[in-house]
Amino acid sequence: MLPGLDAPTAAGAAAAARWAKVIDHTRCIGCHACSTACKSENEVPLGVHRTYVKYVDVGHFPQTRRAFQVTRCNQCDDPPCVDACPTSAMYRRADGIVDFDKQACIGCKACIAACPYDAIFINPDDHSAEKCNFCAHRLDLGLEPACVVVCPTQAILVGDVDDPASAVAAIVHREPVAVRRPEKGTHPKVFYQGAHQATLDPIAAARPAGGLFLWSEQQPGPARVVAGHPRTPNSAAAAIVSYDVTHTMPWDWRVSLYTWTKGLAAGAYLVPALFAAFGVIDPAGPLWRWGAPVVAGVWLALTGLLLLWDLEHPARFYLLFTRPQRRSWLVKGAWIITGYAAVLAAHFVASLAGAPTVVGPLAIVGVPLAGLTAVYTAFLFAQARARDLWQSPLLPPHLLIQAVLAGAAAVVLLAPTLEPTAAAPAMRLVAATAAAHLLALAGEAWLHHPTEHARVAAWEMVRGRFRAFYRVGLALTVMGLATPWLGPVGAVAALAGLLAYEHAYVQAGQSVPLA
């Protein structure tokens, strides 16, 4: 029972509190009692963790010490996971606890991509997002969380950070404490006392040579994130991770492919619309009347299928429309795609009905929706505040360039059948947008990145795990520059180059350890 609470008043006091934790690492002995108690109390399956203890060895032999860090959800006052969740399955209670509703979770993994602390996982048994919630069910009864109860050295304290009589408030407001990743501006409410910086910063310690950790061997695979800096650690102290757990990247190749199909769906309408508007093609011709809505519609349908396939609970997709959390760019993207699909369907029906005069007014709505379809992913990625590589203000125009490149390549392939006069201007547009895309790639490779996290991600993309995809994408895009001479071969190369680059970019952004 929490000090000073009896059972009848416990629930009311819990609701009035603003709960926080202090983890005293001058007391922690790394015994994993908290991890075990958490698994038992919350029935956490093997292979995933609400809390665990990280070990880092600091110094050079014989002047060494082992530092511990208890890793869990940080119960942020400004939780990125809540903003990113499209159905409010992640939500913040009145007492400041960030909790979850498994029945509302669609398994989109946006909360995992957004969390700067790698605290959220998909439960393999029920396929819903889960994390530490301070044992809210126990707090509501006036009981302490399971980890607090079992800690043999009283290294974990929980209390109301606004209550002057609380031991947690006394420590937080009077003694030196630290939080993880304060630069993210999430205002965490898990405070670390006496923790070594090499444990708090996920890339301050080196990754063991050969992936040989204490009690295990961990190799960074295509979808696995292993602890420690892959190159030069972000710390002046000699430090190496000796025990940690690997994590799976939340968004796999399906998200990489979705960004490509979505760009094609947007560009296949944008480019013919621009050509028709500027007199490059006949507005009553088959490319604009039939090619644009059909090709864009097919790629948009594939985009929707990929989005559904990536969900852990695809049957709950309707919750995006019946209980939307409007700050989420997954929700806004679903609305944009739905509106764009409606315009494409209306365009096709108007052409089928022989009413070409309707098509022009539809384009007034369709072109902005196509542009939004191309660029909204930039805002979705920006909402993933954990991933520094994706926090670029240049990402929206870059995605628009990629969509125009993909659309121009599609027109090159369609022109011989539908409208041969469109081939030459489409080839020149492929070359121009390929050049702009290459400039953006050069910037990502060679310009200075503002954080070490972003630098590591860029290194993984250009020279690390995903370099093969990046370099193939670069080479094929260079071939796209020669589309005016290579014709359809250059257009296909440009499309393939875009796909390879998208995969390298999406996966590298998730490859940096966060815990």
C-alpha cells in the first residue's frame, strides 16, 4: 500500500496525483527483480519486455565499473505516442500516466516509431501495442507497482511529483536527477539519480566487437536494432554495452514499398494533369481521360492494400474513421487517400459516361489531393519523433519530386500506346526530376546532420547495413538522367532506383538504437 493511503481513498488519490518514478542507480544492483516482477504481474510474454536492465561497462581494465540502467516507458507529459496513435489506443490519463487500450489498437506501430525510448512493443500473443503503465491497476487500488515492491535495495520509488510530502517530489525538486533524451522535449516523468551518461544515451557506449554481449550474441540483421554505437561512441568515457536486448524495427519493407506505390499513385495523375493544363497533351485524349485515373487508381489500391497488410489488426481499420484521433497523420493520410480515391473514381466514371467537361473541374480538386497524397508521409515521418533522420523540413518537397519523377516515368511507359506525343516531354521531365532527386541524395550523404542519431542513420544508409540499396538506387537514378536517349529503359531504371532508395531511407531511419 502506498504510504498514507487506505483502501477507500486510494482510487481518488490516484486520480488526483501526477505520478512519477525515481530510479536511484547508486542503489541498483542489476538483479532483474523488477523485470521478473513486471512479467509476472502483467503476463508479459517471452521475447518482449515492459522493463529490463541494461548493463554498460565503463573504463579500461583494471579501472572499470559496471553501470546499470532500468529501461522502461518514461510516462511523458508530452507523449509522442499519443499524438501518433490514430485511434487513441495510446492515451494520457488525468494523473499523467500514459496507458493503452488494446481493444482500440489497430497495430499500425506508429506509437513504436514515435517513442524516443524504445518502450513500446507489439505483444506477440494478442498483436496489440503494450508498454509499462506504472501498474496503473495497482496504483488505482492504492498499491505500489510490482517493480517497486520487489526491488531489494529500494532503488525504485513511485509518488506524486506535485506532492511536497512525496519522497519522489523531494528528490526531483531538490537533488540532481537526469532524464533520457531531454532534447526530444517530451518531459519524461521517470527520473534517474546517479545514472552514468553512458547508460542514458543509447549511442554513448560502443557495440561489442562481433556482437558478443554478456550471455548472448546479437547481430544487427535487416530488421533488428542492436544496442550501442556501430562506429565511434558518442561519449568521452570508455564504455561498452555488455547486456541489452535487441528490438525489431516497427516498419518493415511493406512501408518502404508503400511510399513508392503512393508516389506512383500521386504522380500518375499529377503529370498528365499538368501536361493537359499546359497543352502538352490533348485534354480530351486517352492519356488524360483514361490513363491517369486508371493507373493512379491501381497504384492507390495497391497502396491501401499494403497499409492494411502492415496492420496487426487489419479488421479494425474502420476505427480510423469511427474513432479518429485527429492529430495523427495516419488519420489525416487516410482521409486524404479516401478523398483522392473518390476523385479518381469520379474521373473514370465521367470518362466512361462520355462527359469530358466534368473531368476538368475534378482536376481542380484532384491535383491538390494528389500532391497531398505524395507529401503527407513527410508529416507522418516527422511525427515519429524518435527517428532523427526523418525530421527534415526538405522531406515534403523531396517526396513531391519523387512523385513527379514516378509519374513522368509512368507516362513514358504509357505514351506509346495511349499518346505518343507525350513521350518526349515525359522523358525530359524524368531526366529533370532525376537530377533534383540526385541533389537531395547528395545532401543526405554529405551535408552535416544536426544530431548524432541522424548521423548514425545516414551512415547506415550510405555506408552501413543499407548501402547496397542506396547505391543501387543511386546508380539507377543516374540511368534515369539518360531517359531522353534510353527511352523506356531509362524510365524503368528511374522507378527501380526510387524503390531501392525508399527502402534504404525508411529502414536506415529506424536502425539507430534508442534504449
